[in-house]
Amino acid sequence: MPIEIPEVVIDRLPLYYRLLSRLESEGRAVVSSQELGAELGVTPAQIRKDLSYFGRFGKQGRGYSVHRLAAELRQILGLDQRWRVAVIGIGRLGRAIASYPGFEGQGFDIIWLYDASPTLIGSEIEGREVRDISQLEGDLRADPVDIGIVAVPGEVAQDVVDTLVDAHVGAILNYTPNRVQAPPEVELRHINPVLFLQSMTYHLKRVRGV
Amino acid sequence: MPIEIPEVVIDRLPLYYRLLSRLESEGRAVVSSQELGAELGVTPAQIRKDLSYFGRFGKQGRGYSVHRLAAELRQILGLDQRWRVAVIGIGRLGRAIASYPGFEGQGFDIIWLYDASPTLIGSEIEGREVRDISQLEGDLRADPVDIGIVAVPGEVAQDVVDTLVDAHVGAILNYTPNRVQAPPEVELRHINPVLFLQSMTYHLKRVRGV
DNA sequence: AAGTGTGAACAAGTTCACAGCC
DNA sequence: GGCTGTGAACTTGTTCACACTT
């Protein structure tokens, strides 16, 4: 805890947590950095160093208590609490997001859905009403959420992000292909599958003989 | 071209390309690394250095020809050709993927859809038939694709990946929360929004007073 | 005057290797 | 004997700063 923790380390923690969570449910008591690394494709030294930023959770000669380490990571990542989420944009992608059980299962409660389309507004998705996007700002002011997931058409992504920022959302996950801006105190991630495909074709081209 | 090009550089190229593509369609003739950087939140030096791995595309005192640089990146990334894609798993997410116009628009042709559910097999999505997943292996052998997009339930992700690898798919985009393995000659990327949310809550926790 | 291309300086991130503990 | 925790060595990636070109 003394010095600044590298961002890459934070990004790997959820990966470790996911595996530990699985091992925990399989009733596994103890695990070594060796085993964790083999399963995740990461060196054991990397795992030990990453964890050492947060404390000394292992026992020499034994390894890590799965239960203990999972609990520590839960605490570090804030997964011992529930987080309130709004999904903005209920097209095909937004609907897939709103229906995905993996969010609720991991402590993320999707409490509000918004769209601009009159045919969608008022309808129900997984028992939640789709609300008019024009009410987003007022709703969030009355009853804030922690995280906004943006799945609107790209052209309006920045507008939605601005509204979320004004309403003091702390984190934004942008599924839109457009890159958006937010002040540094707001956590922002982009999910753009096309960029992944395009970096993969670079390699494909080379493997498949230019 | 002389030495090995860092992986991070390849990952940034599509980002640059996307912006250049937009500038090109706006009729912009010339752009500086300064401007590109400001738009993308990257330092100008970074952009110049990244591009310098591939050639000398700029003109001192002027900047880069938008048209020329876009064409170069297209060539480098292999976006001057079309790529054949199969989507495996046509649940809500798979359907969103199969219907997303952003893939076709960028040179990725989704030519085959597969699912295991009898109610889906034989149905049509955007004019493409959903085929039985048991035919995947044979189909790919007869008529290969370059890229597989996996959107099946997590438990069967590795099986599907193994089939794709056997059928000599060159790249796999895994939308499943399960981490899968593939030999190093196959390009593999994971899209897992839950991991993003979990690293964001780490920061949220700290900003929102522990 | 403006802006690239790039070696050299610097910063960040990873792996090594081993002392120390179980 | 086995495995953690961690400085130190190394590797990778980023930024600086300036010579050079238009």
C-alpha cells in the first residue's frame, strides 16, 4: 500500500479473482502462484508481485488460501458491495446487456434502462421498464447510479456521456464505436470489437503469407 | 520493417485508422500528429514514433496527407481486403453481433451463423441461415473462414475454440466470460465487460471515500 | 515557421533469483 | 522441500529534444 499501484495490476486483479472464485466453488483450499499462473497464462512471479502491492496473503511453502485470497480481492476491488448501473440505449446490444445474468451475479444491479425510441419506451425487459432518455438526467439526480453503460448509436454517445458525467456517475462503459471524452475523475472504458478485429487482421496477413 | 514491432503499436493502429477514415470522409487533406493526438488523447510523439515503424509517411512542416496515411494503414492492417467471419452462438449477444452493421462496413463479412438450439437452427438472421453447430467443422473444412466470433455459453467455449483451431481459423474473438486457450499461431482476444466493471469499481471505491 | 523522424534519456512493467519462512 | 515476497536486473514502452525538410 505505500506507493502508487500500477494500472495494469488493477486490470489483472479481476482475472485472478474470477479464477479464485471458481476454485472456491470447487472447494479448493489452497493454491500456489504456479498453478494460478498456469491456468491464466501469466508468470507466477507476476502474480506474486501483483498481490504484494496489497499485502502478504500467502504462506511460504504452502501457497495461498483460496478462500482468504478471494475475500481479500473482493474487498480490494469493492466486490463485497453492490453497484447500481443504468443502461442507456436498448437496441439489440443494450437488450443483450440488460438480459445478461453475469452482471447481477457479480454484484452489478442494472436498475434503470433508457431509450429514445417511442416504441420501446414503456416496454419491459427482464421485468424492468424502459424509460424515456429525456428523464435520465432527472432520474439520476433524484436517485444516482454508480455506473453507466452506453449502448446508444455512436452519434449521440458523447451527449449521453455528458449527461452521465453531469449526474455524477463515477464510471462509464462505452459500447459505442465512437471514442468519447470524460473528465479524469470519471472512469471510462471502451468496448469496440472492430478495433480488435482490425489488430488481428494485421497478424493474419503476416501468417497467411502476406 | 527492420526490427520487431511492439504489440501495443499494432493495437493503436486501428484507432488511428478510424480517426483518419473520419477525417477523410470529412474531406480533410492534411493533419498533424499534434491534431491526431489531441483528438485521441495520445501524445504527438507517440503517434509519430508508432508510424515510423512502418515508414516515413509525413512531410516536415506540413503533416500527414490524410488520404495517403489512411491508405497506408489500410494496407498495413489488411483492411484493403475482405475477411470471412463465422459467428458461433446466436443467443441475444450473437444476434446483436450478427446484426451489427459495423462489421460489414469495415471489411468483415459474416458468412456463417451457428447455434446448438433446435428452435434457432434453420431460422434466418439478417438474411443468413442459422446452421447446426455440429456442421461447423465440416463446413469450415470445405470452405474456410479467417475469423471466428464465439458467443456461446461459457461452458462450451473451449470446445468451440478447439473446433475452430482444428479448422485452421486464424483469429478468434471470444465474447464468453471463460478464458480459453489456443495455440500461439492463432490470434485470440477476449471481450469480458465484467472484468472492466470490476477494475472500475476498484477506482470508484477510492473516489467515493473508501 | 511548422512539423516530421528518431536516437537518446527516461519511465513503466516484467522477470530473475534468492533469502526467509512454513 | 516447497513456495512466498521482493529488491535488483532486465526488458519494453514512452517522451524528449533537436537535426532536418518543406
